[in-house]
Amino acid sequence: KFKNGDSQYKTKAEIAKALYIDEITLNKFPATFNENGIPTGWEEKKIESLIDNIKTGKRYEKKTSNYRGKIPVLDQGKNGFIGYHNNEAGVEASFEKPVATFANHTCYRRLIYYPFSTIQNIFVYYGKGVSTTWLHYMSLGAIKFSEYKGHMPEFKSKKAIVPNNDLTNTYEEFIFPWLHQIWNNQQEIKTLTKTRDTLLPQLITGKIRV
């Protein structure tokens, strides 16, 4: 649709408008391909080369976690967490610097923006030479759960077409407003849920009245 001579769009401004991006961003994309069909300047790399592993500090188990606490403990299940603790977080993360996680046996993936700790077999990492956010979303379909086994070696061996770091950072900047809105909504839900769980028993027992 956008190839030379075969496009309904005659100028870069028209193409940028059709793609909902600006011309500066459009100019970051190569206009040609190499003999392998890869955009010029982009490379095919193993995911392993894009991962910068993070030390996760003390590991926890269900029996060493609490029902409530300041720091959540990430596990390998669909729900994500097995409990909490009140010690120092094993991994620091924030809106400005989220981290990616991979559950070795179940393949569950997350992009986390708050301090947390983990159980065994959770890998935590930043992007190496690329945006962490871009790496997380780019590789979501790279591997799927097949059986309860270690999947990380297979995940690392997968290949991806990788643009330059400037373009992966541009992607991160582009989607961050939506991510921040989602994360803010999640935080608000947690606050409202905590308020409900605190007030509802007191309403039921008559300790407080509306």
C-alpha cells in the first residue's frame, strides 16, 4: 500500500497522517530493504542478545509470604502474585523505568512498573540496546507454553528483526501515555479495593453506618 508507485499517498506528510505519526517519526523508518528483505540498517538477532538480566534479591515462597504487606511477590501463575512482605524489594521498577519478566515454566510475561520480589524461576530483565517496553511487546508471541518445563532457553534462542535503538525508544514514547493511563487505573482499582475490603466488614457488623 505504501510502496513506490503503488501508493495512494503522494507525499510523506500524507503517509504520516495515514499512519497517525509525524514526519519526524516516519523518517526514522528505512525506505529500502536489503537482499534478505530486512529494512536497511535493521538486524536479525537472537532475543538472548537483547536481554540484560536483573538480579532479583531474596526469593520468596508462599510460606514465607504474607497475606498483606508493602511488597508483592511475583509467582509463575496467571494471577501473578502469591503474597506480600514488608522487607526490601528484590527488584526496583517505576513508571519511568519498568522491567520485563518471564515465568520460566508457564511463559507468563509482564511489564512491571512498581517494586516487587519474586519466587524461583522468574527471570527479570531490561532491554539491552533496545527499549525494555519495545522488547516486551515485540517478543510476546515468540514462545507459548507447551508443557511444564523450563522455557527460557528456547525463548532466548528465538530470532527477531531489530530496528535501531532510537526507533525502539520512539515506540516507547508513543505508547507510554496509554500505558501510564492503564497503570494509573490499576493503582486506583487497588486503592478502591483496599477501601472496600476495609469498610465492608465494618458495615456488615454495624461498626459504622452510612
